[in-house]
Amino acid sequence: MNRAGKYPVVVMDDLRLCCLHSGTAQAREGYDDLARRFEFVEPAGADVIVALGGDGFLLHCLHDYRTLGIPIYGMNRGTVGFLLNEFHEEGLTERIRTAKEVVLHPLRASIQTVHGGSHHALAFNEVALLRHARQSAHIQVSISGRERLSRLVCDGVLVSTAAGSTAYNLSARGPIIPLGSNVIALTPISPFRPRRWQGALLPHDAVVEFRILDPEKRPVSAAADFAEVPDVASVIVAEDRSRSVRVLFDPDHSLEERIFHEQFVA
């Protein structure tokens, strides 16, 4: 059914919105509904970016538009939507004006490959090292220049931010981290040795260094959110306080409350 003209277009002289969608049918439908009510501008000319999709799409927006320095207000048109607000057509500008802003700092991964390559990537969720063959990975772990594990035998290991602690980190049985706690999580993935080691909470300014032992026989790849590098020899991970993104949440649907709530979900 063609619903064009159902709603009046609202022109906002004092709040310029850009609206982006993930491309799914549900996200496109949400965009079309909003576009009938609002006049949108390009990202560079916006005061706020409205992102319609799932958590993955919001992460893409955080990476793609980080340098603009403008806040992003996500609405769920995906599945889980942990990092997103509920989708409603009504009261969008009022919701944005009363939203709570959360500033997120990414992890920065400096990656060296066995072939001599050098890569740098940012991650707002986690940096993960994963075995790339049937054999387990053997990884040496150092924290801020001090060796802590001479040989971690595992499927992989990850470093997670607080915002990302309820994603892959939680699936790997890592701890949920409240926002503002100034810690990051170091979590093994299916560890075999040390058998009882379940990971650690580290101060946010810790520098975590992984060195792959026998990388040709036991290859490992590194992934920072969406960027993936195969055949790594070493990876250094640290929080990058010089970079940040601003994410908006409805007061009754704050990210801080959702992270806290996850600790009591059966």
C-alpha cells in the first residue's frame, strides 16, 4: 500500500537529521516511514545521525562517521538491538533532544603478520584472536610489558570494551562490564591450558600484547570489529582515548541500564 502523504513533513530548522538504514526490508520500511515525515540531510551537514538497523549496522556507522564528531541515535530494525533504541515514528525529535549521550572510546589494535605486514584497526566491541586451522592456538600474553601467560593454549582470546562486553565476550563466558568502570576484559575462548584460567579484568589503560607461538604450524587471525587480518605474528591492544564516538540513548532505555540488567538475566 502506498502511504505517501499520510504524514506531514516536519522541517526542523534547529535540528538537522541524517537518516541511514542497513538495507534490509525492515530497515528500508522504517526509513520510508520517517522520510515521509522529516526532511533529511547528508551526514556531513547533520547535527545527529539516525541509524536504522541492527547492532552490526550501528557499529558500521560508528566506524564510518566517527570523524564527523556528531552523535548517532540508533533505532532497532534488526534482531537483538542491544545498542539501539526502540523504533517509533512519533516524537523522534523530542526523543533525540532528551536522549542521554554516552561517549565510547575504541580499542586500537597494532597487528604484525608473519609475512612482515603491519596493520592498525579500531574496535568499539572487541579485538579477537582466533585459531585459523584445526590445531589449537598457542599464544603468549603480556600486560603492560610484563609476561603473564607464557603459553595460553586455546581456540582464541579477546579483549573487550565495556560496551562490547555483552557481545562476543559474553558468549565466551567473559564478564559483563558496567559503563564507567574504566576496565577492559581479557577473555579466553575455549581455553585448554592453563585449564582453570578464565580471563582477567584489566585497567582501561593496560597495554595487552599477544605473541603467537609457532604461527606457521598454528596460524591465528585477528579481528577488530569488522577488520580481519590472517596469519598474525603479534598483536598489541590498548584503549585509544584520543578517539571517541557519541551515542544517544532514550533515558528509559539507557545502555548503562541494559548492561546492568544483563547481569540478572537468567
